[in-house]
Amino acid sequence: MNYDEIGFKCGIEIHQQLKTDTKLFCDCPVDLMDENASGRIQRYLRAVAGETGETDEAAEAEAAGSRKFIYKYYNRNNCLVELDEEPPHEMDEEALQTGLTFARMVEADVPDEIQVMRKMVVDGSNTSGFQRTSMIGLDGEIDVGRGGVTIDDIELEEESAGIHEKDDEKAVYDLNRLGVPLIEVGTDASIQDPEHAEQVARRIGMLLRSTGKARRGIGTIRQDVNVSIDGGARVEIKGFQDVDNLENLIRNEVKRQKNL
């Protein structure tokens, strides 16, 4: 297939958990274990006005459904920060230095001042209703031998809570994963074809592992893939974990859009 002729566009986002001693904004340990929860709490989302005086429409829609959020917490891995009952502590220095090391590896521009921002989350996966994230790199580049691909942005952020079950009335989450340091790496849409996409993902993964601080195992690294062709719509496939099948995933999405 000639991917230039069909107007193929593709970019990927890679989310890599970091193997630090503590979580990003508290002193709880990162070493997650298969253990029984110490207890449960439950919350409901309430939409409130932000600094501009406006209320987020997505938050209003979720709050109107009155879905109950149930959080399983663990005394060993959770504190009042994860329960949103205490302000976040200072950002973990080890996680920040790891993120900056990766930014230098891809020759990204590091902001003069790194600020913690809030990314609105309304599905209950963050007890605060938002994810804390910091921009630590812009306009980097990697080369896998078939032309350079721009690294649009690099963020250091906190991992969300892990989902157990979800229906129209409730959602159940694990809090032990919440707050684990996470590096997010996003490319531009200059990936040339499915094979190129897999090469780019492997290269980014290798660089992240070479910091010596990347967690390993199922669920510790995830890819979001954005794909479109002429006449089709941009589709984001989220949470893909098996890089060995990334090429087939993109090929199948291109075929699906062509068939439409």
C-alpha cells in the first residue's frame, strides 16, 4: 500500500511509569504489590466553577449522572494526598531529573520554569477531579533511520487510579497506582507508515529504559496511537501495550477507514 497516496497521518503518545522510591507528590512508596485493600471510600463528582468563573461542561454532564466512585485504598501505598484530603507535597526530585534526562536525550527545549498544571479528569480516575502534569520538554527529535520525527511535547505527570469495574451506576478504582510518576511523550504526525510507527515506539521505549528509571511489566508503559487518511477522521486508539503488534494495529485501522 502506498501510504503517501492515501494521505496517511500518524502520531503516537507513549506513557511510561517511573521506578522512583516515592510517588510524584507524596512520600508513599511506588513498589506496587498484589495485596488486599485496607478499606474503601466512596465519592460523587460535583462540578464547580474554576478561576474563570465557568463550569466545565464535561464535569457537569458526569455530575448529572450521579455515578458513585468507589476507591480501594492501601495503607502501605496511600496517604491523604491520594484521598485529596491534603495538599500535594513538593515534586519528587528523582522523577524530575529522570524526565529532564530524557528531554536532553531527544534534544528537546526545556522551559525556563516548570509549573504544575491541572488536566481536567471527569471519569473518577483521579480523586481530585484533575491530573497534575508539568511540561518539561518541547520540540525534540528522534531519528530511526527513515527520517526524523518531532517530539512535540514531554510531560511529567501523576498516574491515574487503576479501574476495576464500571457501569452506569458506579466505577471502582484502585488507589495504589494513583500518583506514580509518569513520563508522557508525544510525537507529531510525521510518521510515514505502520512499520515506521513501530520503529519510533521502540526507539522512544529504549531511550526511556536507558535512564535506568523505567518500570517494567504489564501496564507500566502504554501507547496511544492517532491515525487518519484522506477522507477519514482522526481516530485515537488508547492504552495499547504490545509494541510487537503496533504495526498490525495501524494497518487494520487504515483498512477500516478505507472500507468506510
